[in-house]
Amino acid sequence: MTQLTDTYTLANGHKIPKVGFGTWQIPAAQAKQAVSDALKLGYRHIDTALAYRNEAAVGEAIRESGISRDEIFVTSKLPAETKSYRGAIRDFETTMTNIGLDYIDLYLIHAPWPWGQPGANFDTENQAVWEAMEAIYASGRAKAIGVSNFNVHDLKNVLRQAEVKPMVDQIQYYVGYTEPEITQFAQESGLLVEAYSPLATGGILKNKDLQAIADRYQVSLAQLAIQFVIQNGVLPLPKAVHRDHIENNAQLDFEISEADMATMRELKNTANRGYFG
């Protein structure tokens, strides 16, 4: 059973709710209402990014929620294209202006390479950016720092020279696509793994094998997929716009048997989709 108030503990002791609310692909015009609904329904972990162009709406929803700031965990991300120390500091300041909060709880490098150059080597640049992340962390305006979309090579590159190690790696992760090499290395290195697109942007919701398992538990396929992520020790970031879907994704008061977890871990290509960005 999973409650929205359950937490993981990051390497520096900062607690992070086990289920986040993702805002990727939610336009700014809809983001405020979606985040407001999520907070009213009990979510206490909100994930955004400068690249999503909805930080201001997310921040407004948080400020107007009436919930104490220290009860809400807020994540944002440095744009993937920013690969310099000065650029990272500049873009962090933009995020803080957009979001309108005194601090954020987690700040991530969005990707190890610019989106237009997937797989390109930016090792030297990422080390410089990580120095900026450490400076941001030292300022106290980001309570934790980490990375996103970093593979084992990229993680080793940063860990090699880090004075403050990354605390999170946020990666694409869902039933049938669990990035075992990255996940194992990150977890063994003390990082919490977060799963964006735990429903494969809806791609797994028509999977008959998963639906059959969900039916046995009398839960939705989405609920099953999110709970699977949690029981693997990974933090899911489901995204939804409609209030009923937001509420449904939070109803995780069941436990998947180890036999079914083993079956689900063996499934492949459940979404029949590729990379989600």
C-alpha cells in the first residue's frame, strides 16, 4: 500500500514524497488548474522544468494552495541545452523568478546533452555545470540536486569530480522499460531513481497482459503501473490533466504480489513506443 504522504529519504536526509505529480506536456494555460487539483487531492510533490514553460503557473498554484510551503516538495530542471557554469546560474535564476518561491526542493540537469544532439559527448561541459549545481546547492535555494536522463557513463563522469554527489537520476521508466543497468548503478551509488512517463505517456494503457493483472487486483491499469514502479524502489511521476485521472493515479492502497512483480519485470515492449524525451 502506498500513500501520497509516504516518503523516500535522499542521500542528504531530505525527504521526498514517493509519488510525484508530473507536468511535462501540460501547457501553462492548464498547469495551474492541474497542479491545484493535485494538491487538493493530496499530492505533495510537484515536478516541473524551465523547458516545460509552465513554471510560473505551477508556482502560482503552489502559492495559492493554502498549504504550508514546507509540506510541498518542488522540483525543476536546468535546460538540456545549457552547458556552461554561467549559463546554469543564469537559468536557475530564471526558474526562481518564474516559480516565485524562496527555494525549490530539487534541481536537476535535464539531460547530459542538448535535445538536438542525443548521445553526444558533453563530459567536460557537464562537469562545469555540476560545479554550478553545487554552488546552487550551497546557496540553500535548492535543497537537493541531481540529474535526469543520465546513463552510467554520464553518472560516472559527474561522480568522478563531484564534491556533492547527485542525489537523484530521473529517467524514462515504466513496466517493460526499466533501464536495469542505469537503475542498478544509480541505486548502488546512493541516488534515488525517479520515473518520468511511468505510463509511457499512455502507451501501456492498452496492454492486455497488464490489464489482466490489474483486473485481478480490481484496480486500473494506471494504478498497477504506478504501484509497480514504487515497489521497485523507484519514484513515479504520473502526469494527468483531468481531475478524475489525477485522483485515480493516487489510489494506490494495494500491494502487488511478488509473483506478479516478477511477471511484470519480464514483460518487454509493453507500450510499443520509443523514447519520450
